[in-house]
Amino acid sequence: MKIGNLGGRLVIVTTGGAVDVERASGGRFTAEPQAVYKRWTAFRQWATSADLSAAKPFDPARLRPPAPRPPQIFAIGLNYRQHAIESGLDLPSDPLVFTKFASCLTGAHDSIPVPAIGTADWEIELAVVIGVCARDVSADHAWEHVAGVAVGQDISERSIQLRGPAPQFSIGKSLSGFGPIGPWLVTPDELLDPDDLLMTCILDGEEVQKASTRDMIFPVPELIARLSAMLPLLPGDLLFTGTPAGIGSGMNPPRFLTPGQTLTSRIEGIGELRNPIVAADPA
């Protein structure tokens, strides 16, 4: 099943288009996209037998983040071996966890404003949304707590992220528009192997990142197990799972996002983001 946020309303996406959940359920479930995760089990049960014949074509430009206001956002650094190598760092023995702020989340076709400082970087990532509260969950049962997965971009302003006596990851990665996710949420049962998904990042037609999620140092089930051992993962929480090699700051010479470019991010079985790069308004 694919669920989306179409202009602020919760929809189920089918081959025929989008079905408005509030209307199709007779008001049993609200139109608010974030609210569905608190009732995820009941929603899944309803959706399996729901009449989806009212699907209508829609404009993909209206797609907003499928989890627009997550209670918590977790992001993982250096979770692919080749990315750690290009960064000149040792492989981590534990997940490197930071956060992004919810105000940075944006849609699958929205513009990404980059500051004049000129060091905004791309990082394609598999984004995971929690559907069932997870506390002390084993890796073997971790996928049972996942509502679905989406394509994500952890856009990073490197000068802000790395300046000062200590790195400022959360601020440098949370500027306006720095968290595109979508185009919709795909439930794990739709995927042949949710732990082996090909991801590709393309900048103005040039492939800059290509890898499988099987190359993660800490796969999704391990991340959920380790995080849930320390604190509860709540329904609607969002997890950015790390990026593979091929970021701009790892190139020689470094390359960064500039206004006028288009960033396309694809993950097999899920879909793609297509985000124009624009200049940020001066502060």
C-alpha cells in the first residue's frame, strides 16, 4: 500500500490515482496525514478491504511529506562503508545519531533553497516512518513496527554544519527545505526485500550516488533495535538511515548545489523526488 499527503489530506495512492481516506472511510479516519500513525493498526485493517474505486488522477506537485510533523526525527551519520571512507573517518562501532528539525521537511517536488554561502550538499537516504510504538524491540521483529518507507534527502549546509569548536549537525541539516521526503509512504509488504533497495541520486542528469541499502553498516532492523533500547520510538517518528558515497563535499574538487540545478532522488520500489534548487531569500 502507498499512502500520501496530497495537499494536506491523507490519501491512498493506487494505479488509478489517489483515494481520499476521510471520504472513503466515512469519517472513521481524519484527513490529517500525521494522525494516521497513532491508529496505524486499525487503519491497515480497514485499508485491506476498503473500496478504493473512487481513485482520481492527481498532480504530483501537490504531494507533501507523508509524515509532516513527526514527534521525533532521528538521523544516522556514516552508515555506509564507502561514505565513511570518502569522509576520511573510521567505521563507527555504534550508530552516530543526530536529529533534523521538523520545520525542514518538504515535499517530493518542492524547491530546495540554498544559502549564498554556497556549500549545500546532497545525501540521498531511505526514510523510515514508525507505525507501532517500539521499545526494546529485537532486530528480528523491527520491521513489524514500521509503517512504511519513503525516499529522503538529508540536505546539508556544510559550512554551518562543521563550523565552530564542535559540529552543528542538527542546525546545518535543518534549514528551510532541507528535508524532502516522499513521494509517498510504501508499506514494507510491497517490497520484495526491504533491506536491499537500489538508491540513485542524479544532479542535472549526472548520476552522483548509486548504492543498495544492503550496504548499510547498521541496517534498518538493527537501527530500530538499538534506538528502541534507549528510548521509545513513537508512532509517526521519522528515521533518516544514512547516505552512501558520492556526496559533493567528498569529491575532488568539492561540488555543491547551486540555483538552477535539479536534484532527482530515486529508490526502487518506492519512487522519486525531483527537487529544483533555488537561491534562498536573504536573511
